[in-house]
Amino acid sequence: MITNRITAPDLQLIDRLDINNFKQLKLSNGVDVYYVSSSEDDLIKIELRFHAGRWYEPQPVISRAVCNLMRKGTSTKTAKQIADITELYGAHLDIESGVDYTSMVIFCLVKHLDKIIPIAEEILVDASFPEDEIELFVKKQKQKLRINAQNTDFHANRKFNAVLFGQQHPYGYSVEESTFDALTRNSLIDFHRKHYSPGAATIFVAGKVADDIMQLVETHFGKYPKQGKIIAATDKSIHTSAAYKHFINKEDSVQSSVRIGTLTISKTHPDFPEFNILNTAFGAYFGSRLMTNIREDKGYTYGIHSSVIHFVHGSYFSIETEVGNEVCAAAIAEVYKEMDLIKTVPIDDEELTIIKNYMMGGLLRATDGPYNRINVIKNMVMSGLTTAYFDSLANAIKTVSSARLLELANKYFDYETMQEIVCGKRD
């Protein structure tokens, strides 16, 4: 049989995604565990998710501080001892901060899990937050702020979040040096104790999952009382700026950072699967309208993209790029030109086929292998979705028409009501 390497094969779109091959159980305390098992390697990944992100802060930046400082000591171990043990066994033990959720991630060889998981438990229930570590953290964070303040993208991102959600909102507030001065050891300990009991976690496991692995999870995380829903601590009302155009002058900059966007629909909205396809065509992959025009044709930037970002309590559409000061106005004009074009001229069949190929490939890659699949399951569970949601994504890619995308573009791409932030030097 001779392989034809000239003619591309016909597009074969699948009807549904294979993400149902995961299992669920409850620990003896009622904590939910979701897992995907594979016998292909001897690795294990355990992630404990907590309601402990910005959304739950009683004061700004405390979530980030607790995530950073939890590993800096317990009543029986110093930060160095914790680091030495994880390094000795070639393990990864990290705490990741987020807007809504935070995570403790354990990644190691199966044979070493019994050495690492007790350390993780100890950090969750007995972190000591030494004063000297807090002082060092505050010093480093202030220094990081001063360094970041030299960059235009830092100021553009801060302003963009603030004008979308409001300066006091968990998703919108900006961190200043003085923000860190308000942290105290007692406030860190209090936040940690309220939010990081293993009984407050949702647990996700992937890798070589066997009975002994689940017994270790039960032994170390199943004995703490399950906690109920955690209530956010402060006012969460959104205050979007009434002004639409914002300029931040930075005289020493050689380029401008541009952010354009607006609050938009959530992933549970019935329009979202098809709106996601529209966003991909507009600016979410290398062959998109924005990249083709503003990077490839005009040469105004090394990269430009659009995205739809989802938090639990809010979603937004954004366009981001960095351009030379002298072409900033022209680049923005081209963004709006492309937005007008996608609202008036239907996407042709060839372009739509390319987009469908790209997006379906992305969905398949996202569910390939246990570690990718558990990430999909994690996002599904924490968003309150079911596997039917991913079937709807695949079906939208398969069935969406140019006419429907045109309709959605006119519904959601009103740039006259979008926030526009530019940080740079006026040309």
C-alpha cells in the first residue's frame, strides 16, 4: 500500500470525548477522591484542592502568603529538613495559589509515597509559620514588586483586572508593598487552620493507583472531620469601570502593553461552547485572525492572542499584546478592524475546517493520558460540571456553522463597550 503524502486526509470528528474512565470514592470522613489509574509507569500524583484562594481572603494577599510559607516549617521540622526529605526521594511537593482554589501537589515514585505523604499531612495540619520566614517572604515580595514595576505588562495587567472587577474585588485588587506589612503570624496561622484541614479538601489522584496507594491516602487524610462549605469573608460585588479607555504613561518604555476586553459569559452558559470556537478563530491559536494580520502581515508584534478566562464567580474575554510605542495606535486599530470583519463576513469553509481540526486535536490532547485526564476531571468537578459538558464542546466543534459564529460575533464583540488599557510611552 502506497501512502499518499500530498493530499491531506479527510477531517474525522469524534462524537464524544473519552473522559468517563475515572473512578470516585469517599474516604471514611466523607472526603471525595477522584482517580485515574495507569499501569504504564511507577509514578503517582496526588492533588488536594482547597477553597483557599483570593476569594476566601479576610485580607489581601494572605492566600498567597500562606501558600508560600506553609512549607517553611512545622513544630518538628524546619524548612530545610522538609526540603531535604523531598529531595532525597526525588519527589515534588508544592503548594499552588489561585484565585478561587489552592492546591497541594505530591508527585513522586510510587515506592516513595509512604515517605512523602506524612510530610504533606504535617504541613497541612501543623505548619508553624516562623517569624523569620515571614520577614524573608515579605522582603522578597516587596523586591519582586519593585522589579515587576519596571515592566509595562505588569501595570497593564493590574489595571485591566481592576477596571473589570473593581479595586476592592478579590479578582481585581492590586498588591502594594504596604499590603505585605499588614500580614501577621497570627493571621496566617488562623487562615491556614480554617482552610487547610485535609477534611476540607477534594482529592485527585493519577498514576499507578493500587490498593496500597489508596490506603495511604485514607490513613493520612481520612481521619480529619469533613468540613462544610466555606463562606467567603468579604464583600464580593463587582464594580466595572465606567470609563473605557485607560492610559498608563511610562516614559522609559520602548514598547506598549495593550489589554482589551470585557466581562463575558461563563463556561456553563449555553452559548459558550460555540463562543469558544469564535474566540479561537479570532485570536486563540497561531493561525488566528489577530496573529495573521498583526503579527504576520503588519509585523507589529511577536505575538497577540485573545482568550476567555473563567473564575468560579466571573469570566472575562481579553486581547493581549506587546507592541512598539510607535505602532501602538495602529495595532489597536487593526484589532478593531478584525473585530468588525468577523462580525460582517462569514468565516469560509476552509478556515472553519482548520479551526475545527485544531480545536478537536486540543480536546483529544487534553484527555490523553492519566495526568491530563485527571486535570480535566479536576476542572470539571471544581466547576460543578459533568462529563456531558465536554461532549457539548465536541458537538459544538462538529456542528457549528459560519452563520452561527457570525451571530455570536455580533452578540459578544462590541468593542465600544470593552475596556482598553495601554501602558507605555505616547508616540
